[in-house]
Amino acid sequence: MQLHEYTISELSSLISKKEISILELTQHMLGRIEKLDSELGCYISIVEDQAMEQAAKVQKMLDKGILTSPLTGIPMGIKDNICTEGILTSCGSKMLSNFVPPYNAHVVKKLYNSGSVLLGKLNMDEYAMGSSTESSYFKKTRNPWDTERVPGGSSGGSAAAVVAGEAIYSLGSDTGGSIRQPASFCGCVGLKPTYGLISRFGLVSYASSLDQIGPLTKTVTDCALVLNAIAGHDPMDLTSSRRIHPDYTKALINDVKGMKIGLPREFIDDSVEKNIRDAILNAVKVFTDLGAECVEISIPVMEYVVPTYYIIALAEASSNLARYDGVKFGYRASNPKDILDFCKRTRSEGFGTEVKRRILLGTYVLSSGYYDAYYKKALKARAIITREFNKAFEQCDIIIGPVSPTTAYKIGEKINDPIQMYMEDIFTVPVNIAGLPAMSIPCGLDNNSLPIGLQLLGKRFDEQTIIKTAYTFEQNTEFHNLRPNLNV
Amino acid sequence: MNYEAVIGLEVHAELSTKSKIYCSCTTEFGGEPNTHCCPVCTGMPGTLPALNRKTVEYAIKAGLATNCTISPFTKQDRKNYFYPDLPKGYQISQYDLPLCKDGFVEIETENEKKRIRINRIHIEEDAGKLLHGEEDNNSYIDYNRTGVPLIEIVSEPDISSAREAKSYLEKLKAILQFINVSDCKMEEGSLRADVNISVRPKGSNHLGERTEMKNLNSFRSVYRAIESEIARQIHVIKSGGKINQETRRWDENKGESYPMRSKEDAQDYRYFPEPDLPPLIIKNELVERLKKELPELPDARKQRYVSEYGLPEYDAQVLTSSKELSDFFEETAKQSTNVKAVSNWIMGDMLRILNERNLEIVDIPFPPSYLVRLITLIDKGVINGSTAKNVFDLMFDTGKDPDNIVKEHGLEMLKDQSFLLEVIEKVIRDNPNSLDDYKKGQKKVIGFLVGQAMKATKGKADPQILNQILIKRLED
């Protein structure tokens, strides 16, 4: 087995036993990126020099016993909408194609402090707006299982890199499924934590009330390790929770006996591909065989979740993206006639089509005369959706279902049909609307040998139940060991 | 037909908290451009606002001091518009749930007290400043002011004249200064007012179309702009025209206003709840604590000056018009046995000198105790009133205490009878007719001779002794 195939927990043990050096591991990962990334396009920036320097520094601190985190020396990649001091943070946009932040995001600080080694910044849909990573200004990322296909998105680079062994783990962000859907398309573990569990400081905002940073890993154990490192209150983010988070590795228990697993009938209707439905039902069988009880439930508001999500997300986005006017940072139009021309052209030239579409829609739903009909109504719908999920959780400990109605599709196949792409977010967006945690784990392959993701939805701040359930599934199946054949 | 004006004010006051509303940058005025800012207040990607709790406390204090109800549940909203001095492309403000509402302040009109109702007070962040290059054609932006906390105080349209508007503004300023939440310097922009004005036939209940006046940088501007706008509106209506709902900009130099934008061009700010900041729950305990912390307010202090010191209403009103003035008076009065004289000196010579020299109370180069000493010197007959005025001027020049000034310049009153008699003899010698005039019964010659004697002694003669000696000499 090569170094990039190991998990965090395996590498951590090799590192602490001094069987491998952090430099050697980092070197290997950079070599792997060198070999693969021209084809896969996971990274926007690769920070070789910094990575090697950091590896040497971390090794020294480890040797002196100063650093003892399970993440010490583990090479990782970070989605390019999470600010890294001194390193380009482009959001996959021409608008920020020259933006080098003078500060680190809270999560980046935490990972650096734990001794994790940054390899580079990962590709994404522009401003995290998309579900195929095709709207990146820089490049397309290819699915490691089939390079003709998309890796999902918007954290497509983050998912593809982990699966291809171009990073041991990565961070993504999830506003409506942007961690879980690419994790499902690429076949890795992706967690969207409870809103407020992780500081958003330094995450370039798309939709503030929905955005959340989360880990993408090979296994549930790795997910718990990264979550331990990045969770916790941050006084710089007033939406981050003050509660003390538990040690998530304590939830790595192989046991679902007596657990009630909810399966909403709306989650396995005909809109979902048959292969996926079968995989979900198989997962249900795995759990019931292990002594869990499957409860059939219903979430009748499902038909409203996509419009509700898009109204709220785009309203917030239209305002969050107003700061890109060329005055202070980022791209700026040349030879403007006046300030209005400057601002208009900067935004016309700096943003891509999908971003512009979303800004226009968001501006519309907040406009005087439309606010009540759209935005205000969406806020009411949000309250109802949240209530329905809370009610559903009175009948079960966890809800399971698919992540996406399809598996990875061909590059270019859906890019011109935005409505179709929005509709496919149906199983991921309710989680963001209600602020819940949810995870995607591999649960099989379809007829084209493409990964299928199983989604596990938990109660607010109950990541432990998700981790425990997912871990049990992993311990009793082999899906997490499936890897694409990359011919290298 | 007679017309009456209906006026409402929107007042912005910068809060004097040490740090900005959403980051820890200093709020200090001035400083080299863009030295009082950070990634948060310049809206860099990924940054988030973290509310400075002090700004909420200051705003609650302002609400309590103006008799407002404090909302137990309030939130912040985004006001979206593009302008280069607004780094995020939106201002964090408050829309439908302001922190304070339904208050009032009382002002004095010509013949009565009048209550001006306050609709709401909300918190928001200030924007930066555009600077236009003098040597080049470029525009620059200074973000030092960005994120300085503001309160916006919105009055009901209860004001009927420029004079009332000025009184209202002065009252607000005094209150905010007394409770120490804003320094209210119009010239530094820490107090700003926009005025909404309409006119209607006297006695009518119907509200006329209104205009909003911006760019009012002094009390004088507010006063003049209102006078001008009322006259303009009446003129338009009397000439058969109609008032357009519009925003107008006041030009202080020209003394006139011109239209900035009409209602049709009004921006759609697309207010919506600020998702980066959770709603605020204002606990009753906090409100009660802040209520206890409130100092004596201008109205209460004024009443006390009347009842405790026996000052006339008008004097008490003037002395409580600003915190600095009132504090100076109070400090002086506390140490003096002659409060009436203290009040007269402060209201008369002190305000005159400050005005002439363009000084603020804080610029006074001597402590209140020096004024107490000066009054004591007069009361003890060491110097006379006219000398005292000179001494007071010298105190402003030098900052020295009056005893030293009197000594240094030999300004003690001349009380030596034989010396004063000599002076009088000389004056009579120089004005031989005066003695005859007196004997013919022209008593007013006394005044003339005293004046001459005073002049000869450079004003230092003790007027009482001088008078006595003179009359005795004339009668002889």
C-alpha cells in the first residue's frame, strides 16, 4: 500500500512510531499531486515550498513532544473559499483571482495549530454556487472514477482529491449539499456539521445562514478526528455555538442495536435512480440486520425545500457578493468612465454566468414589492420545514436517505439546465434550511461503477449519533474500501 | 392664506465607544487615512461582524434618557446599496425592530414647553469618507470612520419652526453629552441631522408633500436651511405649483438648497435580517442597571439650578445647554459663596471670551477655582469690577491665577485717601469749570470727575472711597 492510500488514523500511528517522517509523507503527497493533478484538476494552488517548510517544522515540534494531535503531520487540502494567509483564496472566481488574504480562517488556524500540513487550495464551483465544479473560473475537476464525469460540487476538488489520494483529507463547505453531494459522487465520507458548530470566520460567505465548513475523509474515524480539531466556539463568529463539543471519537462505536432509523418515503420515490434506491434499501437491511429498527416516516413539505432554499440562499448571496466592486480587493475593470461604470464592469467581467444568475435572482426576491411574496414567505417555509424535521426526530434517532437522485453525470451534460441542477439538491438542502448535521458515506456502486452515497441526518448538535451509525455501517460493509482505478 | 411648517428630524450621533461596532479598531477621530481599519471593517472576504456590546448599552442609555421604551427583542438588518465608501455593499442597521422606540424630549418654545416625540432610536455602522485629490483627478477612500457606531434618532413631525428644530437638536446634544454616549461635534460629523419639511395651511390636519434636506453641518445650517425651505415651499404653493417629494442638498455658502434626487430615483435598499448576527435579547436587568447608571439629565439639572441656587429659568437653561458648561458652572458654584456672581460671570464674560476666541470649555486654560478666586477678590474689595474684567482676560491669556495677576500687574484697588485726594485735586485743577458747574447745581459733573479720576489711576481707584472724597471736596 502506498502512503496516500492510508487514513489519518493509520498515518498518525506511523508518524508517532517514527516509521515514516512527515517530510517523506508530504513529499510523497506532492509527488502524487504532480502525477495526477494535470488530469484531475483538483487543485487551484499547490503550495509545495510552504508544505515542505511546514512539514519540517511540524516534525521538529513532534520530536520535541510539543505537538501530539492525531492530525500532526497529516497532509491536507482546503477548499479555495476558506481564507489562508499569504495564499491565493480565489473562490474559483476571476473576481478573486488575485486575492491573497492577510489572515487565516478560524479552521485554518486550528488545523495549523494541530500540525496538519497544507498541500494546496482545492477547486470549486465559483463562489460555491454549483453542484458539478464546472463553474470554476480556473479549471474543471474530473471524477476519479470516470474522468469524463463531474466530481459533484461545489466542493468537487475537495472530494476528488481525497478519493484520488491527492490529500489525506480536505475541508469543504456546504451551503446546500456542497460537501455531501461531491462526497457521494466521488465515494468518500463528507460531513456537513450542525449550523454553528464550526466557526465561519474566514469562509468567504455565500449564504450566511446556511454555510458550514466540514471535513471530507476516507473513513468515519477520520471524519471524527478532523471534526474534533475544527469544532468549537469562536468569538469572531457570533453564529458559532458556545456549547462545549464532545470528543467525537468517543462515538466510534460499532452498535446500532435498538436504534430507530427513519426512512422518509419522500426520500425513496421515483425521482431517485433505481440503483440508488436499491443501495439505500440495502443499507436499511444492513442496519436492521444489526438490530436497528426501521421507521417509515414522512416529510410532506419536501416539495417546498428547493424553492425555499434558493430564495433564502440567493437573497443572502446577492448581498454577500455586493462587496466585490473592484474598489478594495480582487479584479477591477480597466479604464472606467466613472464610478458607476467601474463598478458595473468590474462585476460584469469578474463574475461568471451562474454567479450573476444567482445575484439577479437574489436581488429580485428582496426587492420592494416582491419581498413579502418571496423572501418573507421563504422564511416562514423555513420555520415550517425545521419544525417538520424536529417532529420527524420525535419518531427516530436518525434519518437516512440518498444524497442525490443521481450518481455522477457527464461533464457538460447539465450545465445548461440550471433548474434541473437546482432540483437535484432536493435531498441535501433541507438539512441546511433546518441547520441540521448530515453525512454522506459510500454505500455501493451503480451499474456504471460509480459511487452511491448514503445520507445520514441527525438532530441539531447530535453529530455523535451520525458518527456512531456511520461507523457501524462501515465496520459491517466494505464500500468504504472501494477505490477508483487511476492507472498510476 | 397662512401656512405652517411640519418638521421632523433624523439625527445621527456617533457613539463614543472606544472601539468600533463590529471590530476592535479605534473610533478615534482623525488619524492618517486607513490607519484605523482592519479586515473586518473594510469588509474583506470571509470576515464577519462581532457586535461590540458597549454600543448596545450606549444606545439603550440614549433611549432611556429620551424616555423611550427599550425593545426586549431586537435584531440588525442589512441596508443594501452600492457606494465606494461602503465597503461591504451594505450597511448593517436596524429596520423593523429598532432597539428603542416611542420616546420624547421637551424643548422650550417662546412661551411654553413643548414635547417632541421620538419615533425610534436604532444602532447602525458609519461609512467611510471619500477624498478627492487636490493635485490629481483621483478619488480616494478613507475607511477610518467605517464601522464607527451610530445611533439614528428619528423624531415625529412635531416641530413647527427652525427655532424649535434648533432647540430640539440642542436638547438632544445636551442629553447625549450628559449621559456621555456621544461627543456630538457637528463640525467633526459626530452629530448630523437630516430634516424632513412640509408646509400646510395653518390649522389643517392634512400633511403636505415633504422634502428631505441633507448636508446640514452646523446648528446654523439647520436653522437657515429650514427657514429657506419653508419659504421656498410656501412660495411654490402660492405661485400655484406643487411640492415634489425629493431629497435636497443644502449649500451653506450660497444659503440655498437644490434637488439631489426625486422620489422616483429613491433607492430600494432591500432590507433583510442580517444573517451574520443573531437577534438580540435585551434583558430587563441590563436596562435596569443602565437606568441606575444614568446621571442627572439636563432638565433635572436646570430645575435644581432654579430651586437650589435661585437662578432665573433663562440662566439655568443656558447653563445646562451643554455638559461641559454645566459641569464648569457646577464646579465653580460648589466652591463659591456667591453663586449668582458665578452664573453672571460664566454667562456674560466667559461665554463672550470663548466666542471671541473661538474656544471650547475644554480649552479654558485655568480651573474653575480661579474664577472663584476672582469673584472673591471683587467681593473683598481687592479689585473693582472693571479691573476684574481685565484680570479675567489675562487669565485666558496666561492661565495664571487671579491673585498672581493682580499682584504682578499691581491691580489692587487704590484705597489711600490722601493719594486719592491728590488725584482729585489734580482733576479739579485740570477742569476748573467743573467746580462752578457743581455749585450751580449740576450734580452730573460728579460722574465726569470720577471718570477722570479713574482714568488717572488706570481704573484702579476704589470707586466708593473715590466718591466719598470727591463729594466731600466739592461740598467744602
